[in-house]
Amino acid sequence: MASNSSSSTAQQRLRIIAGHLQKRPEDENASVAAQECKAEAPRSEPSSATPVPRRRQEIMKWNGWGYSDSRFLFTKKGQAEFTGKRYRLSGLILPSLKDWFEGTFGANLQHRSPATPSLNLSAVAPPNLNQPFVEDLKAAGLVVSHDPEDRVFRAHGHCLHEVFALREGRIGRVPDMVVWPSCHSDVEKIVELACKHNVCLIPYGGGTSVSSALECPREETRSIVSLDTSQMSNIHLKDVFIMRCTAVTLTLHIVSLTAGSETLHKASTPLCLSRNTFPVRLLNEHGYCTGHEPDSMEFSSLGGWVATRASGMKKNIYGNIEDLVVHIKMVTPRGVIEKSCLGPRMSTGPDIHHFILGSEGTLGVVTEVTLKIRPLPEYQKYGSVVFPNFQQGVACLREVARQRCAPASIRLMDNEQFQFGHALKPQVSSMFTSFLDGLKKFYITKFKGFDPQHLCVATLLFEGDRGKVLQHEKQVYDIAAKFGGLAAGEDNGQRGYMLTFVIAYLRDLGMDYYVIGESFETSVPWDRVLDLCRNVKERIVRECKERGVQFPPLPLSRVTQTYDAGACVYFYFAFNYRGLNDPVHVYEQVEHAAREEILANGGSLSHHHGVGKLRKEWMKESVSGVGLGMLKSVKEYVDPQNIFGNRNLL
Amino acid sequence: MASRALYSPRHPVLKKRDDFEDVLEERRRSSDLRYALRCYTPTLYKGLVPCKASMLKTIVLQSDHLQYVIKQVSSESGDSTECVAEEASLILDEMAHRLQLSTIRFFAFTLSKAFKRLFRSVCVNEEGIQRLQQAVQEHPVVLLPSHRSYMDFLMMSYLLYMYDLPLPVIAAGMDFMSMKFVGEMLRMSGAFFIRRSFGGDKLYWAVFSEYVKTMLRNGYAPVEFFLEGTRSRTCKSLTPKTGLLNIVMEPFFKGALFDVNLVPVSISYERILEESLYARELLGVPKPKESTSGLLKARRVLSEDYGSMHVYFGHPVSLRSLAEGKINRSQYNLLPRYIPQKPRVDTHEFLNDAAFRLVRIQEENMVLKPWVLIATLLLQNPDGLELSFLTEQTDWLRHLALAFGAFLDWPDHEACSEVISCSLALHRHLLSVSAGHVQLNVTDAPQVETTPEEAVFHRAVVVLSCASYRNQILHVFLRPALLAVAMQSANSNRKDDVYNCFNFLRNMFSNEFILCPGDSIQDFEEACYLLMKHGVLQVLEHEIVMSASGHSTLAFLCSVLDPFLQGYQVVCRYLCEETNENLTEKDFIPAVRSFALKLILAGRLKCCEALSSDLQKNALAALLRLKAVRKVKVGDQVTLKVNKIAVNSLEDTLGKSNVNQNSWCSSMAMLK
């Protein structure tokens, strides 16, 4: 947040809190009130609140990431540009991207691999409809569609193989129909009918999955219905109440599945992208935030966050999704599952929320989630630290974690990723800025003797009271100094975060020029972070070579979250596939090998992307046979007919 | 699986080997001094963190692993941690190398001089050097030379210096260190010293293993050690030890290294410096303690001609591909990696398997000189041969060896007789040539009056010296020879009968020769394949039939194993006939030796090789393994309890192989 807007929001927030405090005596039975609201809730909010249109393809790409109007391209002059008006980077020229791109991948702007321009409708198989089911749905007044475009849009997530196939115009098995419930009772109806007519339901939220979770199982012979939760967005602000335990822990009741976005305009925040999306904006207007900001947050849905055990970049302050959730309501073939109260912690056997969190759409549809909310931070500040090498950087992050003084976000990019980030520097407007940049570079590389091929950068984001932020900042920079780190300014920090939001758009650019890539992640104990990063990168390089990739691949790593006991490591991996017959297969083999390497080096199967179908084969190894059996028996009890038949996870 | 492919039996003729360059040629032409002082800029490991010896010491002492063990030892023994840490520091001082370039230059100069006196040529495969140069940059390297002579590690360091490769740090036995000055010199040329046995000493093991791992992890220098653990006195490869191998592999298992390149190096000598020394040692004269004065006395060896020497750097074996599918590295996920863990059963199996395969690579790349063939023939004919017949036979054997894939260094453009006379000249001290009759020097009348025992002893020295050359080629003939003996002793020609016999013999001899555990079927098939290819056998679906022309080959192969069959029988017979209840392990060797000596003096045993303590030890190990003998600890002594029935039946089975085979020998004699 820019400081100019923060003072007004802060005042607003104070007003609200004051209001709550006045009301406080009447709030004695707040939870009862909340229950009542829920009962009458579903359709009470104005319908204009729905943020995402049913026909998403009208504003979003059918074969790539994000909005149709926003994309990277190389102009005739060979300069990279980001089109559209939505983002801070939009309309800007990125002068160094071309050289980086060609130099790193051995790509050439003359060698293009364009995508099929539009969906070939005849390639989509006709729907296999269960007529009685369709009729019952229609009788219940639900909106359905079996338009091929709608179905194709919901047949995939954003795994490389999925997007690659779309770009080539290859369409596999797609859902036979799409249904849009608009409230909890709609969902109950749909699930009931699905059980009655034995059709397969696949819940669809934001469609940002990277684990093949949305792929229709090939072996499924029943009619597959995509259950699109986008029209259920509904946020109840009038029910804001203060939990009595502390004055600042606010619980907001949100009946919503999509935290997606509708109104998009260039944000006043210093961040490149508009984060001012609909429910978030509404919350912000009232002076609150959830604090959950996964990199896909523009598009991903609240239900999806719950179903995949999502993690947000500011988890150090706000926690991951499992820490944020107070209450969940889910419709399953067996009925509705929920807890009876909003108690902050319960000792009632294993937490039933943990059957739902990470269930990946195999058990039911999440219809309501109560999240904790927090007052908007008064002040936000980016920062960055340059380290002479990755080892020192990791040691510093570990120390920060040990002292438990991690800022809202702290990430360590390796050298390659730092250089990547640099390639995204927009054209500088003044001679002075470029002179300053030159000076900084000189200071770090010549004066301080950092090797430009080894140095790496930690990006920081502080949030909170202004005074505390400054104090906190000093503490972190002091620790960094002990590990040879030099403060490197806000700009570098910001650009680091920008990278994670535009990376998916950049992948589409790469794919126009024979470059394919993807990201994957893991979590690992501190003492293995370095070894894991090095071994996985080397494994990628070796596998690519053995599989005939003609150009050196680019593996990047980033320590992206810190915990007491370890860290989350994020990898990007891309290569130029010219000369390969089946690049996607090669890619998949390499990613498979990389995952094996991760597991062999003490990393987890996934930190937050989930298992889906992509990583299913390692589940048993990851959680033991008994563990898998437990999960299977829950599935068997909740959904004996396998109505939620996306075959993820188990 | 990649590693399987690496060792799958190949067509022997297709085995591609590199050419050799004589490195002494250049030395003979230019100044040794200038050579020793030349600019030395070795290729380095890409991830190298340069560090001094003192720095290395700090890293080792501060390591989590060592700190953990220090605390553990301190709480067990009650000593303060400072005290234990001090002890660890002393151990490290005793052990650590202090590689110094000046010492290397000194060695470069003196060794150039020495090698030129000793050897006609020192041949190295330069392609192997190039591969090593590549390997050194990619991943930490472990050099695994064969060990036949003290010369081995001097030569290794000398060659690496010559080719601008980083100098290795070498695990050497502590006995060297007691050599004043020389120990220090070796230390400064990169040797680090380890006690020969430190079984129970946790702290020593921790310091040692951490020291090796630190060097490896930092890519500081290649680590060099001998898989066989000690010099082979018989020139047969020894059963590999896995302790050090485990240490160098562990950083990979635990993810601290992406990969390790294991480079087997085969060093072969046309004439071994320690030749008669070894023979004496095998006959019970203990090895002289290494001392500087001893080394000076050894100066006289400088005046002798030791022919040529071959060093073959094998293809680097990637530990990662070797372990693929065999080691589940995630087994180490649940404990902090600095906590020492005993290798699990499957890890142990892998280590063993890998060690055997590496030794087999060493064997395969060992260069064999013509003399090896001649020695083999002379040993089979103790009464000597006519020179012309010897020439003919050697030529025949040469072709057989080549067909079986031997790496033979036979001069291309010289006549066979020329080559043979050359070899005979080099080894003239082992044989006598008179009037075209060549014979081992066994009947050479000694100048002074000797007892019959001394005469036998004298003969045995020559036989064992000669055997050490024959042994070099055993690995080529071993599998076909086992099959040949099995064919003779099997009750029928049925394939499974023959296989059972083969398996029995293979099992019996697996302490004697390098036979990878679990490769029985593979070995059998390899033997069948080779003999079939050579037209000796026909392998039908259920039967193995000898071809008409196969007699001489089979007879030859049988007699290759004959000394071992006889030797093992002697050991068995001794255990059945002579032992009382209280035979201690210590007394075993001398007792068997005197038993064998008695048999020889009585004329009941011709084979002198039964006197070899190496053979006796191996036989005992086999019997222990087969549970025909077991060890019982009584007080502080270990006694051997013999299951006479079991030993007897083993002896019978061996005897059957041998008796039949004897008849084969006579039939061959008749053919001649």
C-alpha cells in the first residue's frame, strides 16, 4: 500500500473499530446472530456482487494465463512489451528482456511457435449428457450450459501439458456440461441430483490448478459435470463482529467461493498488479484484510484455497489457509459437514477441517468459509538485501526464522532468478535513475567485491505500524549484515514480487518462441535447503542433457517461505525445445525426475500446490500405506458412489 | 538399469581399450629439474571452495557430526567435552595430510630419476587422463587404484602432477608414518594416515570419516584409497573392503553431493619390485616393518630392470547411476544427517556389490604382459618345456586369452619367439634355460648344504613368485575354468547338474577370486558363452556337450584351477585329520603350513602353492562362510571348531573335481 492512501484507510478502520466497540454490549450473542444471518443469507446480497462472468472466455484467454488483453509480446523492433491496462507493468517497454531471453535460452525471435488462434469447435467431442439429470437441474432453476467453449474452459488447469495441448488445438476429454450454483442450497440440490442420477461432479473454482486436478479422468464413463462456483461470491459485511477474546482478532463471515476479481483498474499500490480485487476491495474499504495472498490470488477461489491447503505470501503474519479458517461448510454426498460453533480451537478428536483442507475436490463442495480477518496494516514497506552467495542468504533466512522475526514476506532468490528479475526492469525514464543504478551496481560488485554471477537477493515486505515496521526492518537488516548482506533498496524487492505475478504471463511469451517451462515447489528442513536446491538443479540439467534437449535448461530456485523447522523452496524450470519431437513428454520426464530428487533429498511432495493427479504416485511413499488407507476410508464413507470423481490425491 | 548395462557381459573382442603413451619418453629427453619446477595449474572442481589445511581442520572439528560424537563420547566416558575435543584434535593432527607443492616438486624430481632407472617405460592411457580431467571438474572424484606395490601411490601422484590434475589425498596405513622423515614427506605429498584397526573407537572413526567427507564435499582434492585395503601379495585382486567406500559414498546418499565419480585405476607391472619379498611373506617370513633404513637398503632394487609399467585410468563410474534403483536415499530423511547411522542391510549389499564391480573393472583393465602367459605354462609343467614347444603353446594361449577378452600387451611387429626370449631374459632369476629347455628355477642346486625343508622352501619361493604372474591372468580364465572343472566333476552333461557343480565351486572359491555375490547365473552364462564361442562346448537346451576339438582347452582350464583345488583339499584334510579340540585361529596358518610341508616332503603333494598363507586364509574363510568351521571365543582366544563331517564332504567333492581332472591332465599329456 502506498503511504498516501494508508492514512485514510487507517482512519476509516479506526472509525469502524470504534463503531464495533460501541455496539459491543449488544454483541453478547454475536455467534447466534451470525447463524441467523447465514440462514437467510444466500440471495440477500445484491446480485451485482458476482465478480466473474459465467462465460469467462469473454475476458480471459482460453489457451493461456489470465486476461485476454494482458500479454507479453516482442514488438517489431524486438522490444518486449506488456499490453493492456490492468497492471502496473501494462503498457511499459522492457528493454532488457529480449537479450536475457535469447541469451539464456538460445531462443531467437525469428523462430516462432505460435498457438492455434481460436478453438476449433469440431475438435470438442459432443457432450455425453445424462438427460434426466439435466432435466431435474433445469426444473430446479439452475443455470447450465453444454456450450463447447464453456466446457473446454473448465477442462484444464495450468499445467504445462494442459496449456501446451490447448495451444496446439488438441482437446482431450472435457466436462459434458457446466452448472453454476449461486448459493449453498443450490449446491445441495446439485449434489443430491448427482447422487440420484449417478453423474460425476468436478468442482471448479478459479481454474489455476497446477497438479492436473481439473483434468477429466479418462476412465470416467459417466457424464462429467463441472460445478463452477464463481457465481456464489457473496460477502456478508453487515455481520462483522468482534470476537470477544481480543480486540483485534476479527472474524468475518464470508459466504463466498471466489475471491476473484471483477473491477480491475490500475492500482495505486506500488505493486505491479492490481490486487484490488472484489471481495478484497470490499474488505479493504472497511479497513480489513484476510492477509491471504497466494500468487494466483487474482484468479483463484476461496474454496480452492481450502481444497488445496493454500499458502499465501504473507503467511508469516497471517498464517496459511489452515490458520485462517475458523469454520467451513461443505456439501458432500453424505450431507453437509460443519462444526457447531466458531470456537478458535477445539479438542474434539482430530480436526474435521483437516479432512476438508487439501481434499482437492474429492469429498464435496465447500460452500461457506469463515475466515479470520485483520485490520489493514497501517504501513507497508518493501526492501531487499544482496548477499554474496546463496549459502549466506540461506544462513541469514534461517537465522531470521530462528529469531522468529520474519517480516510479512521474506524470499531469497538465487542468482539466476535475480538476473531474470532484472530483465523485467522497465525502461527508465530519466538519465539520473540509470546513473544511480549504475552506481549501485558498481558499489556492490566492485567496491564490495560481490561476484555478479553468485550474488543473490532476498526480497522483503514489512507490514504493520509505521514505528514497528521501521524497528523490525532494522532488526532484519542487522541480522542480514552478519551474513554479509547489504541493503539493496525497495525497488529490487518490489520487482522480485512482481516476478511471481507475471511469471505465468511470461510462460505464454516463452511458448511463442519454443520455450516451455513450469514451476514446482516443496518444503524441506533448514539443514537440507542448500543441498536440495543444488541437487535438483543439477538433476534437471543432467536429465535434459540425457533426453536430448539441445540448449542448456534454466532451473531457478527461491526460498519462498520460512518456518521454524524449515523452508518452502520454489523452482522454476524452462528450456528451449527446438529439435525435440515430443517436448512435453521430455518436460514431464524431467519434472518427474526432479520430484524424485526432491523426495530423495528430504523434501516434501508438495508445500501448497497439492497432489492432484500429477503427484499421486508418490502419495503412499509420502504418508505411508496406513495414512493413505485412512484417507481412502474417509472417501469411501463420504462418497461411496465416487460422485466427486476427479480422482485426485488418492 | 544403467549400472547393469555398465557391467553386462560384452563380447570380449568388442571391448574397446585406449592406447598407451610412454610418459618416461619425454622425461628422458628434457631436464627433470625444469620439469619439477614447471608451472603447475591443475584443473579444479567447479564447486571448489579453496581452503588451507588448517582451515580444513577447523571445518572438520566444528562439524555437526564431530561435535555430536564428541558430546556422545564425553557423556559415555565422563570426560569433559573439552577433553574429548582435544583428543579429536590430536587424532586429526596425527591423521591429516599437509599437501605442499614444494614436496611434490621434490618428488617430481627424484621420482623422475628413479622411474627412469627402474622402468623401461611407464605407459598411461591418455584418453583416460582426459576423461579424468573432465570428471574432476564435474564432481568430486575418488581414485581407486589397484594395489600391488608401494610404488602405486607414488606413481599415481606423479602422474597426476604430470598431467596437471589436482593431487589426491591418499588414505595410507599408519605403519608408514613410523618411517621417520619419509612419513612426513609422504604426508606433505598428500598422504593421510589411518590406523589399521580402530574397530571400537567411535571418536577415531568420527574424526576420520568426517575428514574424508569434508575433503570430498568441498571438492578440495580427489580422495584416493585402495579398495583392496592392502597390497595384494599374490597379484590376484583381493576381496574389496567397504568401510572407506561407505565413507566416500555417504555424502551422496545423504544428498550432500549430487554425484561422485569413482575412477578405477589399474596399475600393472611387468616385474614387481616386491616379488620375492611377497613370496617369502606368504611362506611365513613376516613383512619387515617399514623403516627408512629398510628403504635405503631397497636402493639396490634401483639397479635392476623392472621392465615396463602400465597405468590404465578406467571410465569414471557415476555413483549416482550405480546407485539408481538400489539405494533409497529418502531413508536418511528422518534423522538429522550429522547423526551417524550404521548402513542398513540393503546399503551394505549395495556397497559390497559396487566394490566387487569396481574391482572387476580394475581387473579387466589390467595390462598383461607375455610373461604372464609363459609363467602360466611353466607352472603347469614343473619339469620344464622345450623352448620351441613353449613358443608354440604361448602363441596358442595368447589367442585363447584374447578370445576371452584379456588385455594383452603383445608387441605387434615382433616374432613370437623374439617376444618370448625377451620375457625370459627379464625374468631370468626365476628360471633356467639350458639347451633349449626352459624350466622354473626349482631344481637349482643351492650353493650350501641345506635341509630338505629349506629346499622345499626355496622351491616354493620361486613357484609363488611365478604364480604371482599367473595370477594376473586368472580373472580372464576363471569363469570358463570353473565351468571346465564343473563339467568334469558333474555326474552328467545335464545343464543343471553342471550348473550345480559350477555353483559349488564358485561358492567354494569366492574368497579366493573376485566373484560378485549373486552373479552366479550371470557368471555361468558368461562361461558358457565364451567356451561356446571358442568352439569348446556346445550348449544345448538342457545339455552341455564337449566339442571334439575342445579337449586341450578344457584340460588347460582345469589345470589353471588345479593348485587351488589341491590347496583347499590340503586345508580340509588337515582340519579333518590333524586338528585337536583347541586349534586357535592364530595357530591355524603355521599348523596347516607344516602339515602341507610334511605332505610335500613325503612326496604325497606336488603343489607348492598349498604352502601359501593367502590360500590357507581364504580356504578357512570359505569354510567359515559355509559353516563347516566356526569360531568360538574362549577367554581372549578364538578357537576353531571343526564340523568334520561337513569338511570331509567338502573335501570329497573337491577331490572328485580334482581326480577327474587329473585324468584329464594325463590324457592331455598323452595327446602331446
